[in-house]
Amino acid sequence: MDKKLYDKLYSKWDKKVYQHVGKPKMPYALAGLKYLKDRTVVDIGSNAGIITYDICEYAKEYIGLEKSEHYYKQSLITQPYIKKPGKFLNLSVSEFLQDTENDYFYDAVYASCVLYHLTQEEIELVETVMLPKCEVVVAVSREDKMKTTSAPSRIKYLYKAKKIDKWLKKNGFSTEKLNEKSNWVTIVGKKK
């Protein structure tokens, strides 16, 4: 997303914004997007849809999951600017994966600095329901020190690249790390 479009969207959102174009993390968050080419991508923690917009430069379709109603409403403002089919859902990962009324098709997942926010139950659902459907996973880690204020129920081992890499391999993916010398490492997992 270019700065001009970002500024236009920013003027329509309320001013509590989490993602920003031009922030240091952004180039790393976008590093593995080419691996999502022609895929239907679930963007876990899609926030205001800024990265989802960029995902759709490659993907053929998207599903953005955002459990915060505040950021979900921002994503609905972003949605008309995304030129690919898809939708944003105001659902957590567990709500999405336990939704038996909808049989969503997807074959890729994108998760930028979000896996460590998931509960043990959500990680187990991702492993048993989501990952078996996926050919590609793109995840961005955080390599800084985790703040001690993080909730104890969070899966801290999915914070750093080394742990995400190991987790993806355990779940049947071969992996590649991009931008390893940065504070945000992109891990690309491809189904073996």
C-alpha cells in the first residue's frame, strides 16, 4: 500500500491505528508475500487490512480474521480498495475454525507477529484444522525480548523465528527464513 492510499484510509478510520505504512517492521512483514501467489490466504490478525491489501498483490482471494471489533471496522473501510475477492471477518481463530456453518476454502496462511497471541486451544485448532488445508504458511516473528506483561496463557514459544520454524517443520512444512539479521524474521513454510 502506498502512502497516498494509506493517508486516504487513515482520514476515514478513527485515529486509533495499529498498523502504519512506513514503520520499520513493514518491509519485513511484506517479505514473503510472493509465496502466496495465486492462493486463497487467511490473514490471521488482519487488523485494518493494510497488509491484507499487499497480500492481494499476489493472492487470488483473501479471508481476514480480526477479533477486535475496532480494527475489524477499520478493515471494512479498507475492503473496497482491495481488488481481489474476499472478506474480513470479526472472528477469532478459534471461532473461525469452529464455524461449522461455513466451509471456507483456503490454501495458505499469513501471520505477522501474531502467533504468540493465540491460546493453546487456538494453536491446537490451527495444527489440526488449518495447517492440513495449507500448502504455504508465511509467518513473521519478533526477535526482541518479550515484554513481561504478556498474558501467561499465550504461546510464548511462537514468538521467535527459531521456534516458529521448528513448529512449522513439526507440522509437515519445509521452511526458509528471510531477513534473518533483522528484528522481524519472515519464515516461509511449504508443504512437503
